[in-house]
Amino acid sequence: MTTENSHTGTSTQETMPTVPQSGQSGSGDGKHPLTSILEDNLRYLESVFDRSSDIIFMHWHYGPDMLHKACSIYYSSLIQDDTINYMKISLQDLVTHEVGPGMEAGIEDVRFFFENHGPSGKKVQLVNDLDAVVDGISSGQLLILFDGWNQALSFKAQSVETRQVNEPVNESVVQGPRESTVENLQKNLGLLRLRLKTPKFKIELMSGGGDTNTTVAFGYLEGKVDTEMLAEFKKRMELIKTVDVLETSYIEQLIEDSSYSPFPQHRYTERTDMAVAGLLKGKIVVLVQGTGGMLLCPGLFTEFFQSSEDYYQRTIISTMIRWLRILAFIIALSLPSIYIALSTFHPELIPTVLLLAVLNAREGLPLPAFFEALLMEFFFELMREAGVRLPRTVGSAVSIVGALVIGDAAISAGIASPIMVIVVALTGIASFSIPQYGIAIALRILRFPLMLCAALLGGFGMMICFLFILLHLCKLRSLGQPYMAPLAPFRLVELRDVIMRISLKKLLRKPQNLHKH
């Protein structure tokens, strides 16, 4: 078998390619069906991949006296291991002896073999359209075109290096598995399959539109997922066929019910155990090629306070930690507003000794409590964002040093009181105690209008703001499901895993079977 490599990056052809006619291909359904003339197919593909220096057109001959022509096409940047002879491996079933350099089988033998039998080793697909050939090459496949045959062979040969499975970065735990998803879709699906060893776990694939043509997978557990919710999810997923999809958050924003709500309507996780737990509860998991995270749909408000570690600890410990998270949520949302309302409108509610300490600390400050809190919150958010963007080795150090220096300098300069620095610091620490990053961002946004209402109307303004937030939460839905369930609508059976976590002996019993025990 003789071979010859060529790159389209050095091609200087000026003539337009000959587009194959539909009458020449018996099975082509696209705009550009393959023909049985190899030169015409290659002329079209060379024009498509023109000025691509990493495209390889490897011409070779085979058969008796090397009379038959073929061409292998692939991206050298996607197929790094180009030493594998896919054709030779596939044709081992065609002949009883090892296929030699000349590959004595002719084009008729090759056509009959692949159309009627196919190889038992490597997975190969038949392609009869040039557009499908282009998509396959762009996806990291190796395509082989033959002279005298209007179909091509597509081999899965992608060998791009990806990040290895390691410990989750954003969802670390003290007790439990330390297995995280990576940017390889097949690896992520395999990790889920290892935990869900049942054929009821269904996985469906679809592709995004635009130039990215990103592969998107979603899975669900048949018999657990609500059929109406699944139908609504598939209906919304049709939107991705018309847009470029680069990350899982694109899917989240395309299928969410309210795009302008500060609250996340789907959960984001890197942990496979968290994803499997969601599937067992009837959730839908979404994965995107090139993204090291998964989306759990739908996401309910109470679920954002739960962590996978809650189920690896004893009941009383998990319950106390959840109460602590709820308290942290209240502190992160309302502590600056409470301080502003009490110090500005309701000083009589503060104990006398504490009130004297507050007045003494605020003596000589040029700014009202609202602007003082606004300034310190701005500094804190600025340092938090800088800590995220800086390299990990220096980000945390800069955040800590910046907080100490700015806090001390603000007190010394007389623009902030020590109590305000304590309030802002407690607010920031409380927001870090919430396991889901999405709900913590919502708190950062809602904190400022709540502070404004407290500065304008005191406790009454806070009550109005809280009322609007509660109405919004009760109205909000995720894939058609009530966002505040099981609190609104009230579902008593499901409360056993919300405010508190009952023992696993009772929790693992299915609600529909509780009457049998």
C-alpha cells in the first residue's frame, strides 16, 4: 500500500470545485452527495478546508497491482496518533490471512464488506454526503474516500489530551467521594454509568447549532422522571440547534423560565455522586462536550442549601449544618440592612449599652450608615472579584491582606466604624457558607436593594422588600415545577429532607411505599 500526504494549506487552486450532482449518488440526502469519482470529492473538500495547515489528505493505493485509489482525510491537531491503520484493522474480517501492504481486496470487496457485514473490531460508519464528511472531520474523525464508491468510511479516531479525573475544585468535602467531572463528554458519561448500573438510565445526544456544533447530552432515569417535565425539557432544548453552545451555562440560560430572576433555576455541579442523587430523585442531567460540569434540572430553592456530604454524616450533624446554612442565608441577605434600619430608624430596639457603643463608634463619621455600608460592601465585592481573577497562588493572600489593610485604613481615616467592618465581614463569611455558588450570587445582588429600602423606610421598607422577594419566589418556576416546593405548595412527605434530614433508614424508603411500613 503506497501513501502520499498533502496539506490544503499549500494549495493554490483558483478554479471552483465541481459540486457532485444528486443523480450520481444513490443514497445521498444532503446538498452535496458523494460521487463515485474520487477527484471530484477531493476537489470540493480541498476548497472547504483551504488555508487549514493542519488538514491532512493522505493519498494511497491498494488492491491487485495497486490499481485502486483512496484518500484518508483528518485533522492532525485532533488525531495525534496517526500510526494506526484503521483500514487494515477493519479488513481483518474480510480475508483469512493478515492484510498485507497491498491489501489484495478490490473496491467491490470493500463495498460489499462494509455495506453488508462490517468490521467486528473498530467502530466505523458509512457516510454518503460531503457535508457529513466535513462535520466528521471537524469532530475529530478520520474519513476514508474511495475511487469508484459513492460512500466514505468514518472512523472515530480523536486523540486530544484532556484533563484527568481529579478532586472537585468548587465542591470539596471532608467525607465522601472525591471524583469530579472533566471536559471530556465520554468520560463524564462513563462516570455516571459506573454509578447507575441500570438500563433505565437513558442518555440522549444532540448537537448545538452555529459554527461550534457542540455535542450536548442529557440523561434521566426512566420511571423516576416526570414525563410532562421531560417533554417540556426536550421542547426547550430545541433552541440549542440554532445557537452556538460553548458551556453548560448556555443551556441553563436557554431553558430557564425567568431570565431576569436573580435566583438560579437549575443546579450546577461537578460531583458525579450529586448528579446521580439528582437522577434518583427524578432530575434531568445535562452535559456539554468541553465543559467540566453538569446541570441538574429542575433546581428548587430548598435544594441549593443541600450538599452531598449531608448524606454521608449522621442525622443530627447534617440537620445542624443545614440550620447553620439557613442562618447564614439570612445573615448574608439582611445583616447590613438590619444594621442600617436599627441605627437610623429604630435605635430604641438596640440595648442601651450596645447603643452607646454604636453611637461612640459612629461619632465623627461623615457618612450616613447607608453610604458607609454601601462603600464597605463595594470594597468587599471588589476584593472578592480580584481574588477570583488573580492566580490561585496569590489570590487568597491578596484578598486577606487587602481586607485587613482596607478595613484598618477605613477605620483610621474615619470613613467607616469598626462595627460596620464587622457587619460586612460577617456578611461575606455567611455567603461563603452556602454550598451552591449560584444562590450566593443572588444574595449579593439582592443585598443592595434591601439596604436601600432599609435606609428609606427602616424596618417597614425591609418588610416590603422581603414581601416582594417572597412573592417572586412563590411565582417562580423551574421547568414548570414550583420553585418553592415542597414549602409552596406544601408537601409534608418531602419535608423530611428540607429543613432537617431524617435518618437514612426512613429517608431511603420511597414516599409512595410509606404506607406499607
